[in-house]
Amino acid sequence: MARADGRANDELRPVKITLGYQAYPEGSALIELGNTKVVCAVSVEDRVPGFLKGNGSGWVTAEYGMLPRATHTRTQRNPDRQAGRSQEIQRLIGRSLRAAVDLDALGERTFTVDCDVLQADGGTRTASITGAYVALYVAINRLKKQGVYKSMPVKCAVAATSVGVVDRLKMLDLCYEEDFRASVDFNVVMTDKSEFVELQGTAEGKPFSKDTIDTLLVLADKGIKQLFLAQKKALIELV
């Protein structure tokens, strides 16, 4: 069965990451993954949450939202409308980014990453993580150039993708139409050291087997390796 956009089952959507999409943040990037487009912007403040004050450690956190016409029908501009879903996603983004940096080496600074979905066609949370890492790297690199850091307090790259089972077929990087019909849906976050940061897997109706998980994780690993290459390509101008 052909996919909605004609891709092979193990093929990512076309991915493009553009640095400096916004002029004012310490770091910013636009990630385009097929028809999904997310702008990620990093703000740096010389303060940390109360539970970290005085210990010299830094913090990385995230906020996530969608523009009213990011989807086919307008979503009301109401911050409480999707509060639960948005909070879940921004916590996931924050956890993923904290896995990529040495918090102790950041100093008492907070890096806040705003991920705003300009257009949604599935995979907005995984695209946000992939683009947010690039924006965060840009922000930290800017501080290094300013002499704040002697070396980059970045331990690894982090990226994410979705995989699932649609019409009994195992697929990489689900678009909205596929995600809507999926009987199994996974979001996978990994580092470029082949370590897992987070796995989110759900069955709709019929439970899935360990063999299904193993096959989906192989698909995810293949896709995420390609996303790491896209990140490196975007960041090459900083080197």
C-alpha cells in the first residue's frame, strides 16, 4: 500500500533546518519536516529556578505551542485549550535537551526554548526536539564566542522521530493522516551515541508484541541517524 505522500515505509519526509530564522533570540532555527514546520528560539537568562540557586548548575526548559491555523481548521487562541497536551510535550522537549548538555558547566543560567508550530502535519513534538537542539547549540556557541565558556558544554546531539504501524505496515516518520490511522504509535528520542532518552509507545485497540517494538526501534534508529546528519549540515557554518 502506498503511503499518503508516496514515500517508502522506511523513508523520512524531506528535512530542512535553517539557522537564524529569528533575529533576536540567542539561538533560533526553523525545522521543516515535510509539511510540518516549527520555529525554535532560545532565550538565555542569568538566573535559575529556586531549587537550583546557589549550586552553580544551569537549567534548560521548553515551551510549546501551535499557531491558530497551524492545522486544517482554526484552533482558538486560548492558552488553556490544550494545556495538558502542551505541557506534556514541552516537558518531553525539556528532558530531551537536558540530556544533551552538561548542566553543571552551564553556570547559573536558564536556557528557555520556545517551540512554535507554524504548520502541523504530524510529528510536531519530534520535529520540535530535533530543531530545538540546533537552536540550543547556536545559543551556547554564541556564549562561547563571547568568552562565557571555554569549551562547549554539550555532551551529545539529540534528535527524535515517530514510527508506527499503519494498516499492518511498519512506517517511519508518520504524517498526520498516517498518525491518525495508526494502530501503534511510537515517539523515539535518541542521542548520537545511540542511547535512548525517551520512548513513548501506545497501542490503539490491539496490544503489540516485542518483535513489533524491535522492528520499530530499528526504523527509528535509521531515521534519527539521518536527522543527525541534517543537524550537522545546518550547524556546519558555525564551525
